[in-house]
Amino acid sequence: MSNTDFRLTPQRKIILEELMETDTHLTAAEVYEIVRARLPRISLGTVYRNLETLSQLGMIQKLEVGGTQKRFDGKTNIHYHVRCLSCGRVDDAPIEPQTALEEAIEGLTDYEIIGHRLEFVGLCLKCGKKPGGEARTRA
Amino acid sequence: MSNTDFRLTPQRKIILEELMETDTHLTAAEVYEIVRARLPRISLGTVYRNLETLSQLGMIQKLEVGGTQKRFDGKTNIHYHVRCLSCGRVDDAPIEPQTALEEAIEGLTDYEIIGHRLEFVGLCLKCGKKPGGEARTRA
DNA sequence: TCAATATTAGTAATGATAATTATTATTGAA
DNA sequence: TTCAATAATAATTATCATTACTAATATTGA
């Protein structure tokens, strides 16, 4: 039996392609909407299942940013994010991984430290302008 | 009309007391369980509503840590957290706020930066020991 | 004392995600 | 090639966390 029985189905291929082509980071629902333009019969469950599978295989990254929905990232290297408090948009943060942070707490807690997540919050270009554009998304 | 019509009901008082007394950071469901020992007839909805109200008033803090559930903190000052990847437990991280981080990205993004969140992940004392104790909670 | 308002318990509704299931597609060995 | 084994799908249902609704109770201040 081959344990390499991962099949790059049309659904998976297109999900991957669309994730690669976006510079922001999409929710499962957003991926579903976008992919549906090319595969109208795909189901939301398939999107969820494959986003999970692909991130399990390390081909994409499941992000744990604030807000109520998970977001997915075509880039798998370690990097940080900026999130808009108004519309929920998430972009990459142009700052290098701060390894010094983990060294700083090493030994100061009972925890075996494995990693860290840094997320900046603020207002994106679009939401920062208009004065009524705040507090749209919950937390 | 007084706009100071916040009433410190027994429910709210006890929720606050219990939050203050814990060193870790509880989910709404955990608060519910603990408070129920003293107020058996309280409802889960009341717990959620009051956790929201109290954090809105700045008396407690609603945390946006990873995992599927929000957590609540009796301390309202700015500080960081460590989260156990196995059991989900969240403790304070003994490290000062890194104001330099926000200065570092200032001007490098289109965002108006308002703040940042830093969360360390790892294994707590209990989960780090036992070899089967990993990957209990999702993400 | 009483009407206005706040809060509650209980329950139903929502939204995000995961599990189930029956069907379709793909593979690799005979 | 053909066919049984396996993988993946679409569609549906279930689950979990959270929020909204509602009718009843409690509190306040005139």
C-alpha cells in the first residue's frame, strides 16, 4: 500500500491556485465563493475538508488570528499578520520573526515553549478613511 | 436619567469574584461551572451576557487567544499570554509589553496600527510530562 | 406605592465548522 | 481491460460556541 495516496483533484488544485493568487488571507467562506466561480458544483464541506487536509500536509497554513473565523494562507513560512478591526481583513506584517521573544521567556514559565504568534491590529486603508467604518466585526 | 444604571447584581458580583481569584484565564463555560457552585440557578446566557457587559465596561478583559473559545481575564492591564497546545490552558506570560514592535512596523503598512497581540504556545507543566498528552485541542 | 427600567432564567436562533452518508472517481493488480 | 479496493466528492445533518429573544422578576426613583 502506498501511503502517498493524496490525490490532487480538480477541487484541491483550484483551491490551492486561488489561495496562492491572493495577497490577503481568506476565510473558508471566501474561498468557497471564489472557487465556486470556477467549480459551481463544489460544496462548502469540500472546501473545509480540503483546507484542513492541505494545511495538515503543510501545503498551506491555517491561521489562528483574532475574529470568529479561521483564515488560510498560501504561504507556509513563519511570518506575522496585521488585522483590520473594522472589516476583518488580514495582511502580512512586514517584520521579521522575533526569535528573541522566545529566548526572553525561556525559563520564566512552567511551559515548554514551542512557538509564538504575533498579530498587529488596526485599521486598513479603506476602513481608516471613512469615519463610520469602525467596529464592524465583533472582537 | 442617570446613565450610571449599572447594577452590581449577585450574579455579576460572583462572576467578578471568581474571575479575580483564578490565576489562569477561564472560558465562559468554565466560569459558568464555577459560578454554579455558588448560584445553582444561574443560566449560561447570563454568564455570557455579563462577561460581555463587564468587559465592555473595562472591568474585565475578553481575550482573543487561539483555540475555539474566548477566554476572560480579571486583570485589565496590557500583558501577554502562554497557551498550552494540549489542554488549552492559558496563563500570563512574564514578559513586558514590547512597544518597540509597533514602532518597527509603523509606516511599513497601509494600516493605522492600534495595538498588537503576542501569544506564546507550548506545553504546560502537566501536559509536557505525560507523553500521550499532546494534540488534545484542535489548533 | 407604583410605574419605568434593568436584569434574569430559560429557550430558541445563529454562524462556523465538523461528521455522516451514499455516490462517483481513480488506482493498481490480475 | 477489467474490476475490486480505496479516495474523494456533494449533499446533508450534527455539533459547538455564542447571541438573541421573551416572559417573568427585581430594583429604582419620583
